[in-house]
Amino acid sequence: MNMNLTLKIWRQKNASDKGKMVDYKVTDISPDMSFLEMLDVLNEQLINKDEEPVAFDHDCREGICGMCSLYINGEAHGPDRAVTTCQLHMRMFKDGDTITIEPFRATAFPVVKDLIVDRSSFDRIQHAGGFISVNTSGNTIDANTIPINKHDADTAFEAATCIGCGACVASCKNSSAMLFVGAKVSQFALLPQGKVEATDRVLNMVKQMDEEGFGNCTNTGACEVECPKGISLENIARMNSEYLKASLKG
Amino acid sequence: MSGILNSSIGRKFAMALSALFLMIFLLQHFAINLLSVFSPDAFNDVSHFMGTFWAIQYLLQPVLIFGVIFHFVMGFVLEIKNRKARTISYAKNNGAANSSWMSRNMIYSGLAILAFICLHFYDFWLPEINTKYIQGDMSGLLANGEFRYFEELQHKFVDIWRVALYCIAFIFLALHLLHGFNSAFQSVGANNKYTKGLKGFGKAYAIIIPLGFVFIALFHHFNH
């Protein structure tokens, strides 16, 4: 059965605008629609009425790019588990529901417009060390020539599935980015190619994370629950231990 | 190594170490208090030893006081920094969907414990310091020649309101430990094959120790 819904949406003209919650009604929403398709319907309505459509981030709409965000009814990516907002379906809601939609809130994620936030702080953390240096002069050795035990390979792969959407920061009561940084540190620290620069990597990435103004992790575990890719808290523990080892060395 | 305490992970590590130290202290405090239930004489002997042995008084006691102050001050510093990391709150936030009440309210359970420590210092520590180091009486004896420690303990727990306050504080202690015990291990980087067992042990510790303190307070109230 199609649904009629009330939406409470954060509207903010630009980064310096104060912003406020605004109520909208949408009708005849199919439960098979994705959440973003429902917002597309709302925007069509607004455009037809010569009103400014709601700005929100999206790209692949397949749950792999990490562009969509949104804090829906008090949870990052909404009430479903292990999905991004684009993979959240309207069947999770009921006819007559009121849905509150807000941008991801963090000092390090300033609002650009409406529901769009600037997550370039994550990019700067990646630039600080989230990579390996490889000689690409033509003599590059194939990574598969180095044997890696399966457990480490699997754990590194799981860490590497982080799409950097920022749900961990949005869900954390402290706006901590440690699940994201922990995943990025772990995916390299577990592999031989990553171990070479492990010390500098963790020190530089944590330094950048702190400079960006993210909060301190207090191990509530909210990030792990809300992460659309199920990134584990083990990654934070690994980063903590990598950081302490690196601090003692360097 | 330089600047480790200025980093978020360094502060987390320091917070966890002070917590682990305080949890070990709590265990020995509980063990000594439990003696008062089974053997007043043994309780008196151990209390006198703890209160007069130089290494405990002049080395371990200052370390303990530093540990307590450090844990509270760092807790407040982290709370202030964390609040700055989100200056605009959500209009709707469903914290219960992804985390425990204990983990989200460590600052409040911590404040309740701080208030309790102030009361506890007023009740026991300050009179002890007064007797020993201001009046200069290191004998630990009453006028009748018996040790004073068990007598003082029983006397304090006559007042039902004090017993009630102590019991409420122990409930907050349990709530604080239910998150804090395992959080400390996660902060020092220990999340491995032993974590599941450690979580069970942490829950048992967080419930048994405060419950034991409640039992001791009630025991002395009803057996005076």
C-alpha cells in the first residue's frame, strides 16, 4: 500500500545561514521506492511549485560510493542495518509516519547546503597517510607474489570495505572519526606492503584527525552498529595499538 | 613519544591506564572491607597496617590520589573537547538504537561517583588524616586500648541516610564499570580472541564488586 508521509527536513541556504527544520507532506509513496527516490518525488513537487528543491548528496545509488549520508529518524542512514541511505527502502516506514531528516552533524563536517555536508576532512586524513608508496617505473612487483596468510588478508579486506561515508562520525556522541581512521590504518597495517610505512602512517593520520576537530572515542560502539559496511571496533583497537607502538618508536 | 598525551589516542590510553589502576585499587579496597564482615580483628589489623605502613602512606597513597584526580580531570577535559566536536545537536537522536545507556552517560555516572568520593573522604579519609598527621596519634587505638577502625566503621553506618547514599553511589559505580571495564581494554588496543571472555569477566566485576559494597554497608547498618 502506498504511503502518505510527513517529512521534517533541515533547510539551510548556505554554510553561513542559521538553518531550520521545515515540514513537508509527500503522498502516494511506494514502499518499493528507495529513500532517495522518495526525496526525488518531494523535489519534483517543490520544483513544480517554484520552490527550492532539497539539496542532498548522492552518486552511485548502489551503496558503494559513500556519497549519500542523511541522519534519518535519529540514526545515520536510517533505521535499517548495514545499508546506506540509497539502499534504505520506504518499506521500513509506515503510512502516516513523520520522518525527521537531518545532515550528518559534526564540527568537522560543516553543512554546505540543506542536507549536504563537507566531508573533505576525511580526504585530508587519507592524504596524510592512507596509501602505500609504490615504484611505478616499470619494475613494479605484482602484489600477489608475496604470500599473505588468509586471516590477515580477509581482515585487511574487511577494513578496506569502508566507503568513507561518515556514518561513524554522525552516530558517535563525540563525533569521533576513529572507526574510519582505524579501518584505513588497519587495511594497510595488516599487509606486508603497508607495514613499510606503518609508523609514519598512523602518526600522521591520527595527527590530521585531531587537527580536523573530531572528538575522542569513548567506545560506545554506536559507529560499528550504524556503519553500512559493518566495519568492526577491532579496527579502532588495532589503530590504538599501532599508534602506541609508533609513538614509542618515533 | 613526544606529545603523546596531546593526541586523542594518547589521552584515551592514559584514561584507560588510570581506570585499570583504579579498578585494581577497588578490588583490594573491597577485599579489606569484606574482612570487616567476617573478622573485625583481621579488619582492624589490616586497616592499621594500611594506615601506618610508610610505603603505603607515602608512596602508594599519593599515587592513588593522583590517579583519582587524573581520571576525573581527564574525563572532564575529554567531555569538553567532545562537546566542541558537535556544536549543533540533532533535532532527533536515537542513541538507544546503537549504544548502551551506560556508554553514553559515563560523565554523569562519573559525577555521581565524584560526589560519593567527596562524601567518603569527609567520612573516613579526612578524620584519619586529622587523627594521624594533625593530632599525631599513630597508635590506631581507642581509650580502652582496642583498635578504633572497626568501631569507627560501624558507627558511620548507623545513619540510614548515609547508608542510602552509599548504596545509590554503588549503583552508579556499577553502571560506570559496566561500560568502563571493557572500554579500558579496547582503549589500550586489546580487542582479540580473549575479548569475549573479558567482556563476561568485566560484567561480573561491574556487578559483583558494587553489590558486595552494598552488602557490607547494609550488613553493618543492621548489625550495629
